[in-house]
Amino acid sequence: MIKAILIFNNHGKPRLIRFYQYFAEDMQQQIIRETFHLVSKRDDNVCNFLEGGSLIGGSDYKLIYRHYATLYFVFCVDSSESELGILDLIQVFVETLDKCFENVCELDLIFHMDKVHYILQEVVMGGMVLETNMNEIVAQVELQNRMEKSEGGLSTAPARAVSAVKNMNLPEIPRNINIGDINIKVPSLSPF
Amino acid sequence: MSDVVEKTLTALPGLFDSQTGAAKITNRLRQLIKSITELTSKHEEENLIKQELSAMKEQVSSPNTTMKQMREIMVRAMYCEMLGYDASFTYIHAIKLAQQGGLLEKRVGYLAVSLFLNEGHELLLLLVNTVLKDLQSTNLIEACMALTVVAQVFPKDMIPAVLPLVEDKLSHPKEIIRRKAVLALYKFYLIAPNQVQHIHAKFRKALCDKDPGVMTSSLHIYLQLIRESPDSYKDMTGSFVTILKQVVGGKLPLDFNYHSVPAPWLQIQLLRILSLLGKEDQSTSELMYEVLDESLRRAEMNHNITYAILYECVKAVYTIHPKAELLEKAARCIGNFVLSPKINLKYLGLKALTYVVQHDAKLALQHQMTIIECLDHSDFTIKRETLELLFRITNAQNVTVIVEKMLDFLRICNDEHTIIHLVGKVAELAEKFAPDNSWFIQTMNDVFSIGGDLLQQDVPNNFLRLLAEGSESKEEDDQLRLYAVDSYLTVLKGHTSHLPQCFLQVMSWVLGEYAHLQESVDQREVIRLLTQLLDQRSVSSETRVWILSALTKISEGQTDLILDLAESLSSSQDTVLRQQAQELRHLSQDSQLHEWALPRGAPWDGIEVDSSLSFLDGFVSEALAAGAAPYKPPHQRQEELCEDRALNLEPYGFSLPVSLSSCSITDRQSPTLLSVSSGLSGNSTELSQKAGSSTLILEGVKRVWGKDGYLPQKEATAPPVDEPSAAVQPPSQQEAAERIEPRPDPSTQNQDKQQLASSLFVGLGVGSSMSLLGKSEAPPLRFRKKPRPHESSSSSSGTSERSSDSSSRSSRNTTDSFLYSSLLEEEPAASISAFDHTPKSTTANGLAQNKDTKEDRRANTSQILGGDMVIVRPSTIQDKHPPSVSSDLTALLPADLKDLPHSDVISLTSDPSLSLSSCRLFRDEALLLVIFISNCTETVIKDVAVQLTCEELKTVSLRGSVGSVHSLSLGHCPQQTSSVRPLVVTTEEYGKLWLSLSHDVKQNLKLLTDAGDPLRTTLNALKDALQLHVVDIIGSEGIVACRLLSGAPCLLHCRVNGTALAMWLRSPHPALPDCILYHCQRALAHH
């Protein structure tokens, strides 16, 4: 089971929070803070697993995370999930975001929190992995988007606006969630 | 950064000129986000969000707000909630959106609901109808949304309402709907397993679905089901193997490939299922060898995800019944993981090693250098995993090095969770493998000072118990205690303010108990050190109590110091301290009283306990005369309380049939049918268990008064006494030379590591005498740890034995030792001590239980010599009986004993001249052991001296007239059940008694089904075997009662539950139910 999915940026600002197990509101915030604290102090060259945070349920749980440029994607899972499997699931999720938002960046996540949630719903449902095939996920999301368009095309405007923003020259914001990382597949491991 | 965003956002309105309406709506969120980024402090953010929320509140309650605006408000509310602000006023609107809106509104509404509400939220009830409607909708998206929300949050009691609809979806033409329906059902199964029991067949259908996606989803369910009961799904092994074979063989559509690996997540899931199925099951495992081999072979491509599959494969290979060829391949895989430069793979490799090392220690040996490198790795997670691995391979030879590594890690670690976890392990290792006393004490000192007050309470408890009970010889125990005392004195002389409370408590207890062992240290010095602690502010009041108890124990003869102290404390704010100070003063002034209350050293059993509290009689009668209400025991109060509520609470009264029948409906309810009382008793059990686990603390803090009144009898059972009959060999000390101490040499680092390796992995090699698997068998344990709950009393049974001549033995003590020793059956010394009570109790009754058959069946005069042997001197020897007639021996029983129920005569042992048989007689108040000594020779034997060594009762020496000594050993251990007597009560009395008993145990036992009335047959079998009294049998339930010789009752409530007998036992004694249960199990198994 996946217990929670947390996305926050390098400063610990939450960008998307999804709990699949009930925690009281203040507990949720504490978990976010503690997770950020744990994850942010780790170098990029250490492993992507963290064990036994005391908040989300003790030693059976682990945090599996990936760091893309300005964002951390953290999945909190129990022992019934495969570590490497979840790691690749994060990759699938991010690649899907990239495809849906055409070069996803942190701003997309901020301004389209609801859309990101809809995409996530097609990947993980109630804590269980529903779909791991990117094309399938995109197909489902597009199906929903068509329905949106049929409602009069109003809601497409913000997307256009954001892509306009993105095309503006804003050198100081690390805008993209490290596109390189997303477009280039996970570097292959050294052969046995 | 914020001004950049601002620039960006101020540029935005220009883009929206053409679509003002939409722009305005979305602008609100943008505005909000923009303003938040501009802020510098948390406080400002709070204010801003508060404003925003109140604006939203106004907006949602306005009738002019359109659906679109509502949608936008919802997103803003989600944003606020994500930041941790309460937007609960929007919850109801989220539900409204889902209820009333079009598709887009529904989508936002459902999303908001699943983010905002939890399963127990009352508003969810309003959603049920909407979900029902949407589930029936022909619109694919609506149905999908409904299924999603059902799987995310749905009230448990509403599941039956939607269940049929979700079930129908399993045969929906669309694959995505079927898949979501399967996951929704899985969720239902997790929340309320019994509600979906009837659709297991449909799960199978889902597994066979033509769409692989649906099949994948159904594996979630199967993984869970198989984890719960692997045996029920063994028949499906073939199917899972076939599926995996097809997947591995690339039979799935290319869509399912991920980085050209066919459906990796599906493979992982299947491998997990297979390993669960094949665990400890050879025939099932054989089915999967081929496909595992195939997976291992195929997965040699180089992508992350293939390693995920490989890892699962390796785990599966090591979990199922082993096959050499596969193990070899898996071992190679692990090697690749461990040696990989990829840190994630290294982590998994270490995990795999940790998992595997129990089966194959050599593997750890192979990778020792890598492991050592990982030990110094910069990654915290890797280090921790390495230590976990080392923990598994610890043995008596490498323990010092490994523990040192762990302590090093702990000193720099600041994660609370890790510290608690690891410190417990260090303590465990230290206890198990300590090479010598000083190392052990030193390590435990580190454990206490590092772990501090994070430590779980059982660590100090175990440690103190170990010190108190000792293990082997008295000298060794005293040596250990002496070390502890010395070491603590040194610690206390240094800085003490930083020491954790728990460490201070341990130290004060040990000093209080054992400071007198150290003769070279002035007791005044000890008192001074402890008193100093009392003056420190950082010391908590609980610790102060510990310290004061210690002071009380060592105060003897130091009246001047103590009086000062008591004086200064008598004005303390803490009433407990004040009371203790009073006690301290009294005790120090009256050395006789001190000696009597706190005897030093071993003779704890000498304490006379007036358990009837008769010395308070005067006080009580005075109080009664003054009009005080008479005392009612707690259970009586409870009953009266219940009566006040005008419910009939008598479980086995006249209303019995009714209550029993409804009881069986409600299943697993208390027989009292009263959740109140069962809840209460449950609590009390818990409490008493807690108290049991912390007995040591109670010992240390000599509490005289407790919940149940005067307490010292507890202490009589608990204090440290070494078991007189401990038959355990002292452990062979590990030679210090065997261990190579790792002393870093800066010049040759590599050599250094080699050395470390050799010290870490010593004892793991093939040729080594130590087998890793043999953790349980091989290493001689330094501190023999006795089974937890029984230890204190089993030792006390030894002591009570020693004092068997003392006329005032507390009967409670006897029971305890019976109980505990019977639980400890595998330990001969202890079980025999139970047996020992026979001589005691019978001699107390003035009855001789050792009869010589040659002796006219006349009672002998028996003497007790030295408290632990009985000598019987027959006056004449006349008749001869061939040993073969032992079956008739019962006829020779003395007349006054003949009518008693008795066991069969068991031939104990014999040699050419004499034979010994024994028979147990059950008297109400005692167990009599009759020993028949038969002369097998033709010659008359005169003057037989029977020496019965009660302490061990293994050997009985017989001295014949010739002067030669025959030593015959009693091979047979008497059964502990001998002390159980039927308790004859009426059903009504039973019911009352049941309520008053606190300790209960429940378990399912085998039902003897071979007869027409299984319950009656089973109970009768138990009755015959254990001397129980069957009180009543009503329908499928029966109640049975018994008691111990000493009077402690035990009530058994049995109910037929399918093919099992659900047994519920209650007793005032914590261990009695377990003990009786154990014997019931045995009796039924033998039947």
C-alpha cells in the first residue's frame, strides 16, 4: 500500500499532498515537515530510500523519493511495495506529467494542482497502483480533457496563459522540473 | 524569486483580455498564489489566508455564485488545506458540487471530497446517494469517478449499499471500469473483509479476465488473501506460474512493456505471490522452480526495473523450499547487487543479504570487504542496513567488534526512531553474547546513557532482572554485581547531570541492592553519592523515589546521615517522597525492624507475610464502629454498579439459556453478555500484565502499599535468589586471544579493513565450529536468560524449598511456584520443585507419604533433615513381592488413603535388588506421593534408609543393610496437573465468580469429534485427565471449574465453534489460565 504521496519543492513548500491513510490535519503538516527535513538533507548521490520515519507508522514504512531539479516526489509506502518498482512508478508519473503539460515545471503543479490530482488518480487509486503504463494514463486523462473542452473551451485558457508565461524569459526561476532528467530515461545501470 | 513571479503574474491579465470571465475566475487563485509568494513570514501568510478564507466563505454562501466560480473556489480551498489551513466550511459545498453539478463540477467535487474527508466523516453519508446514482450512470467518466471515490474514501457501514453495483461492474464491457471495480472491492476487503466474502469466486473471474490490466489489479487482492492464509490458495499456484511464464515469455501485447521489459510490476506482484505460496512447502515450490529460473535468466537486461524483478526473484528463491541450483544463481545475483556502484542496488543487496544470511552465512563472508566499506559509507540508510546485517551475523566471537560499531553509529545518530531500534539490539546482543562481566556492564552503561529515556522499558527491566536473578553460580553473579556496583560508583563520582533518568534508576537500584557486596567502599560514601543525586534539579521525582528506596536499603547503621536526609525531605512537596522519608526515618532508628523489613542478601523467603492484614483489625473495627462503610472488593462494587443499571448481569443465573443463545449469535462475546464487564476485565488484565512486566521496578521501589493492599508478598517471590538446582554448565569463556581487536593503523588502511573483516566475520566460516544457523544451538550463552514471566517465581520455588521447615509458609508462594514451574516443564529442575511441595504439605499435615510396602502398610515416622530430604526408616522388612505385581500395588495403600482418587502406579526405576514405583493420590488439600519400594531378592533387607533429595529429586539413594549404596534415578517427572482439584460450584456461583476474576486467556482447542456429543466427550476427557469439575453443559457451551491445592480457582468457559472448542479461562492468578490451557491442550492431543 502507498500511504501518502508528497510533492514539495526545495524549500519545503508543499505542491501536492495526497494521503491514502487518514491523518489529522496538523499531523499531515507535521509529516510533510518531517519528511522534507529528512529528505532535503540527503545528498543526490545517496540512495533513494529512507527507513522508519517515526511519524507515518514506524519501521514497516519507508520513504522512496526522487529529486527533480526544484521538486521532491516522495512516496511513503509499506513493506508490501517493491522499492525499485515504486522508484520507477515515480518516474512514470513524472513522465506522464511531462507529457500532459508539455515540459512540466513547478508552476504547472502550482497552478494546476487539480489536474495533477486527476492524473495521479489514474496512476494510484486509494493507495493501490492502478496503472503503470504511461500511454494508458495519458489516454484516460485526455478522455477527461475532451469532456472539459466540450464545456466551452473556457478552461483551456489558463493552460495557454501558463505556457505563455513559460515562454517568457524568466532566468532566475529554475522553471523546469529538470527536463533533462525527464526526457532522458533513467541512465541504465552498469551491466552485470 | 518572488518578484520574478510577481512580474510574471502581473503580465498575466493582458493575456486574458479576450476572455474576461474565465480570467477573473482563475485570477483569484493566481492572485492568491502570487500574494503568498510575496510574503516573507509565516505570520503574514497566516493573515493572508485567513482573509482569503473569509472572502471564500462569503462567496460560497452567496446565491449568485455560479457553478464555475464554485469550482474555482474548491481549488482554492484545496490549496489552503494543502498549506495546512482549515477550510472546513467548503466541505459541504464539495459534496453539493458532486451531487448537483455537471461532469466538471462532479470531478472537482469528488476530488475535494476525497482530499478533505476521511472514512469516518459524517458528511460522507450525504454522498452515498450520489455515488449510487453515478455508479449506475451510463457515462463512462461518471462511473469511473464514482468508483474512484469509493476506493479512496467510503464509510464502512455504507459498503453494503454500493456493493452490488460495484460487483456488477466486474462484468462491465470497459476494461478500465472492471479494473477500478476490482480495486474498489479490494479496498472493501481491507476495510470490512467479511462483507466481501461471498464474492471470492468473482475475484477468480477477475484473475482470468481477458484483459491483462484487470488481471493485474486482481493480484492486489490475491497477494493480500494469500498473505493471510497461504494454505487456502495452494491450488492456484499452477495458474500463477502459468501467468508468470506467459509474461516472462513475452506473450503480452507490447503495450505492457516498460523499457522493453514485459509488465515488470505484474512480474513483481506474481513473484511475491509465489514466494508466499512456496514458503515451507516443497511440492508447491517444485512447481515454480522452472519459472523462477526463467525469470532470473531473462532479467539480465540492464534497466532499473529489471533489478526490481531480480530482487523479488532472489527473495522468492530464498523463501521457498530451497533448490541448490537456484540458490547458487540467486547468490550470484545478490553479489551483483552488493557490488554494484549504484547505491540503490547496493542498498537492496544489503537487504537481500540480511534476509538470506540466516540460510547461508557464507554469502556474508564472501562479501565481507564490501560490507566493511558500507559500514563507513556516507549514506545513513546504507550504514543502518549494514548494521542490521551485522546484527544477524553476531556470535560470541565477533560481538565486541559489532557492538562497538553499533555504538559508534549510535553516538552520531540523531534520529530517534533509529536510536530506539538499534539500542534495543545492542542490549540484546550484549545479553546474549557478552564475553565477560566488565564488557557487559560497560556496554550496558553505554546503552543506558545513549539510549537514555528513549529506551523501551524492557531494556532496563531485563538488565535488572538478569542482575537480580543471576544465572549460574552465586560467585559469578556476585562478581557481575560487584562490577556493576564499582562501575556505577565511578560514574556517579563524575558528572551526573547529563545522565538519563533511566540510567540513574538502574544505578540506584543496583547500588541499593548490592552496594554491600563491595566491602572496600564505605557505605557512607555510597549514601553520600546517592544523596547528591537527590539534590539535583534534573532528577525527576520518579527517579528520586528509586534513589530513596536504594538509600532505605543501605541505610543500616548510618543513622546520622539518614536522619538529616529524612529531615530535609519531610518537607518535600511530593507526598510519595515524604512518605518514603518517614519510612526511612523509622527504619533507620529501629535496626531490628530494618533487618526484618529489608533483610540483606538472599533470605527473602524468610519474610513473614500477614496476608490477612490482621494487624489492621483493630483499626478496621474502630473505623466501622465510627460508622465507616464496610469494605467491598472491587468485583462486588462492579456488580452493584451494574445492578444499579437495572440489567440482569448474572451470566449463568436463571436467564442462562437466553443469554447463552444470544451469546452464540453475537459470537466471541463475553459469556456475561455484558460488554461493560468484559471491557472492564479486559482492562484489568492489561493492567496486571503491565504490572507483571514491570515487576522489577516494583522490586526496586519497595512499595509497601498498592492497589490491592499490603504488598510485600510480591517481593517475597521476586527478589534475587539463585536457583539452587540450576543445572546449567557455566559457559566456556571465549578466549580473548580469539578476538582480534581492531586498532586502526593509519598507515595501512587496507590491512586495517582486513583486520576488521576478520574480527567481524569470525565464526562465520565453513570450517569454524560456530554455525551461524546455530544461534539457537551453538554459542554458549553468557547469561542464560530464563523464560520471561516465570523466572522470578521459579527461583522462589527453590527458596521456599529451603525453608520448608518453616511453619509459616505463605500459601500464595506455593501456588506461584507450582504455576510457574509447571509452565517451565522443559526445565527439569523447576518442574521438580513443584513436586517438592508434596513432602512439605504432607508433613505439615503430619502424614507420611513415603510408604514401604514391606512395612505392613503402616505409616512411618518421617523426619525432615536439613529441610530438603526425607528419611524414612522402616522398622522391619518382612514380605516379599516380586516386582511384577506392581499393578496390584494400589491394593497395598494404607486404608486411610485407599478411597482417594489416585493415578496409576508408575514404575520409576529398578535394579536387581530393589524396585521403585510411585503413585499419586489426590487429596483435597494436598498431593500425596506414595513411593513403593519392593525387594526383588530372596534375602531380607533390613534397615533401609531412603534418602529423598527433594531439591532435585532426580536421584534417590537407597542404602541397604549391606552398606552398599544403590543410586536409582527417578526418570519420571511428576505431572504438574497433580495439584489441580475439581472445584464444585453451582452455575450461579460460577457466574459470580467469573465476574470477579481478572486474568483471562482465550484460545481454540481441538474438539474430540469422534463421538455423538463432541462437547460432552471433550469435557469428560478433560475432566478425567485434569480433575476438573464440569459445572454445566447447555447447548453448545459448557462451563468447567477447577482449583489449585492452595485454593486459587480457575474457571473455564467452553463453546463449540465449528470443529474447534473455543475456550476462555479466567483465574485470579495471572499464569494459571495459561497453565491449565496448556494441560488441556496436552490432554486433548493425547486423547
